[in-house]
Amino acid sequence: MWTKKELETQEPAERPADPPGSQTRFVFEERIEVVRKVANSREERDRLKAELESQGFAVMVRETDAPPAEAESYTATLFAEKRETVKVDTWAVEREGLAQKKRDKRIDLTAKWGFWVAVALALLGLIFLFGPMIRACRAL
């Protein structure tokens, strides 16, 4: 049997598969963070690359294809990607989804009631405004 500590330290490919039909509370999921930055000089490119690599990102640099006409028109785009495996509590995700549906239902009902109350008030206002005219027409 695998211990909790061993499961946390293993790579996703090394982890044993769950038996079919079993529902685990925690699942491992890969989270990908992508960053794009633009550097306007070689020094800035090196500084940004070192900064991103120190944060654990894999950095790819794409420089402009055309040779610069002046030394000041240098540009480079840095694409950085960091992948990490995190544990996700599936029960918490389900509870959050149910809470979101409940909030959406409450907002939907409030909007519908608000609309019909506004329509009723508008009709009452029209009746109030046209009341004297209706009484005058009936008096004729």
C-alpha cells in the first residue's frame, strides 16, 4: 500500500491507478502558469530571463528576425512556462459548484421578481395617470 507522503512525491505517471468505480477525494492535477514579457535591450532580456528562471519557469526567448537598423531598436519576447502538480479536493470543487448554482438561482429569481414588480408598478402608474381622463369620459 502506498503512503500519503509517497503519493505526494511521485510523478503522475508513477502513481498507481485507482480501482475502477472508486471515487477519491483528492486528485492530482497539473497547473500550468504562462508568462509573456517583452524586453527592449539585451541587458533587460538577460535580467528578465534570470528573474523568471529563479522563480522556476522554463524560458524561451524569441528575438526579432530582422537585424536592427540601430542598436536601440532591439526587441525580444520571453515566453515562460511553469508546470506544477497540485492536489485538488474534488469534494470542495463540488460544494463550490453547488454554491455557485444556488447563487445563480437566487440572482435569477430576484431579477425575474424585480422585472414583474416594475411592470406592475408601471401599470399602476398608468392607471393613476389616466384615471381622471377615464372618469371624465364616463361622465359624458
